[in-house]
Amino acid sequence: MALNESLDARPAIPDLSDAAERFPVRAGEDPWSPEEVRAIADELLADLDRLTAELASADHELNELLRNSGDGAGDDQADSGSSALEREHELTLVNNTRDMLQQSNRALERIAAGTFARCDSCHEAIGKARVQAFPRAVLCVSCKQREERR
């Protein structure tokens, strides 16, 4: 089974003209406009395309490393160690890419569901600047700091 077979299909993005009105903002922030939400959705969709291609490439590279893991290494421990390190590095890249892909999908699902820009923990607004800088954010700054201190 390929590493990217289990990823969800791309979520459908609804008409954003009224969806943006449901997204919360912090005190002093302007309300979300459909154009701002569309720009974030477009960025996330582009990320999905890029990350999907990266995942396919990394998946292919990892499969090649696994297929050739015994070829040419002989009994040399240094070669075996180097091959193992290369496989571990490639697996880490695959897992990181998969995580980012899932985060992007989740952000798009949140846009479609009208729960975008709301903190998963305290349910308050995440903040437009934070979401515009990092559209995959699911926690406000306060909750993220609390999570990192644990």
C-alpha cells in the first residue's frame, strides 16, 4: 500500500460570500471578507497540490531505498549505518509531509464547515494575523503557549 493512499480527498469549498461572516475575529480586528478567506483557501489548495506531489516523490524515494537496502552494502557496517540513516531521514520527510497535508485538508474542512479561525481549545477567535500567517493554525496564541509548556 502506498503511503499516500489513506489521505482524504480534497474537501469542497463552499461559496465564501456568507461563510466569511461566520468566522470569528478578535477585538479590534476587521471582520473576515470573502476575498480574505478565498485567498487563504487558494493558498491551502496550492499547498495540497504541492504537498501531494512532494509526498508522491518522497514515497517513491523511500520505496527505492527500501528496495535497494541490501544492494551494495555488503558487510560494511558503515555502509549499513549510512543506508539506515538515509532511510530514517526519508521516512521523517514522508511523515512530515503527510502531517502538513492532513493539516491543510483539515483547514479546508474547517473553512467549509464554518469553524475556521476558531481555537480548538478555548473556542475563541485565533486572530486574523495568526491565521493569515499560518492558515493551518487550530489554536490561539495563548492556548498554543499553554500546550507547549506541558
